[in-house]
Amino acid sequence: MNGKPIDFLIRRSAAQLTKAGIENALYETRLLLEAATGISLKKQLIQPDQYLNEKQVRVFAQYIELRRNRTPFAYITGQKEFYGRKFLVENCLIPRPETELLVDLVLENQKKWLSGKPRILELCTGTGCLGITLYLELKTEFAEPDVVLTDISQQALATCKANIMQYCEPDCQIEVVAADLFPESQQFDLIIANPPYVRSKDIGNLEADVFEYEPHLALDGGEDGLDFYRRIAKKIKPFLSKIGNTVLLLEHGSGQRNAIKQIFVETNLDIEKTIELNDYQKHDRILGFVIK
């Protein structure tokens, strides 16, 4: 690639990604060039005849080769944007756009669901993007919320802590706990989770980007994909607020909503209201309960 202008490198690299079956190959190529060299998309378009130095050429070539071999874009750059912020993703499930719907739902209902100094729990936190985002978005409206983030993976929690350091003040009220779902007994006003929900037998059928690179621990929901929902339903009662309602919000896979609703009905929890929300493709994606 050495001794060639940006425009030539972009066209040739985009052709390689297209041949490898990468969608939006040209756009991803430009983003990878920006990540490798610091040359913005705008500058790439304005100065297509600019030449790269030897180091820039080498790093860009490495990024293209990784993506050609189906390494997820976010793992190449080391980060993924979520709700307008870039989160580190090493050893974590890459945040998906549909998970932002959980944030939207909370913010739209914050005055109805939360008051005072709300206590929030996120299960299976991974990068922490969901809980950290809620903390940052809610702290202007409420006295600084208390947020607890749990995950069973120590590697994921290390990334989560790095994301907290990136966006939050040192004394912020976010606690990171290594736990298999729930922490030690506390009560919460809001509990949110995007747990593993892929059926074990379907893991091998996922796209190569996902199957080969993303942590299976964050994907595998058991035989029918519902193991974590059963465990949450079974264990949640001690963590419900003693002085008001607790709102539970769950992301789930398409076609799983009715089965999850039945799981919670069978727990005999005092459910005051059920919340249902579809994703951008109109698939069922979010299920929530207001629990007395």
C-alpha cells in the first residue's frame, strides 16, 4: 500500500472487504482509516490525494486484514458508540443499537418511576454502557443515583471499571460487583438486564463475527435461551423496593416475549403493569414489569 494516495487505498481496501462479504464496506474502510491514522472522514473526502506515512500504511493494512477475516469492527478499534459515548469493549459483548431503547424507556418515564435518590441495578453488565449511561443521564434530574453493576466475568468487569473511569468522577456512586446475577441483599427502584438469550444449539449458527469473537458466556442462554430469565424471576424478590414499586426492564430475543411473561406470572410476584417494546425492525425486544 506504500506510496499511494488515500483515495486509491480506500478503493482497494473497500474492494477487499466487499469480497469478504462485509456490508457497508466503503464506509467501514473510511472509518478504519480514521481509526488507524486520525484522518477524519471529512478530510478524506476533501483531500483524497493525501499520502500516508509508512506507519499509517502499516496500521491501516493491519486493520483491513483483521476486518477481512471478520474480526468485529469494534474489537479492531477497541470501542463502540452507545448513546453518544464511546465505550471500551475488550472481553465484552459489543453493545447493540437496540439496547439504547432501554435507556430511552427509562428517561421517558423517569419522573413516574424514580424519585429522590434512586437505586439502580444492572445485571450482566458487560461493558457497563447501560448502567453508566443511565447514571450520567439521570444525575442531572435526581440527587446522584446509586448504581450497582454486576457481572460474573472478571475480564468484563475490568473493562466496565475502565469505562467508569473514562466518564465518571472518582467518587461517583457506581459500584461494580462480581456476582452471578444479584449482589448481596439490597433493594432497588430499577433493575435492568440484557442477559444471554441465545439458545445453546444456535450459538454455532451465529454470524462469524459473533461466533468466533464475542464471548459465548454473554450469549448462551441455555437450552431454550431463557435460563437467565428464570433465574432472575426466581431470585428477584429480596431485591425489590420496600417503600414503593420496582421497575424491572429486560432485553430479550425475538419471539421470546410470551414465554418470559409466563415465567414471571408463575412466580406470583405482585405485577402492577407489564411493559412491551419492539425494536427498530419491529421485533419484540423489551419486556418490563412494574412490581409492587
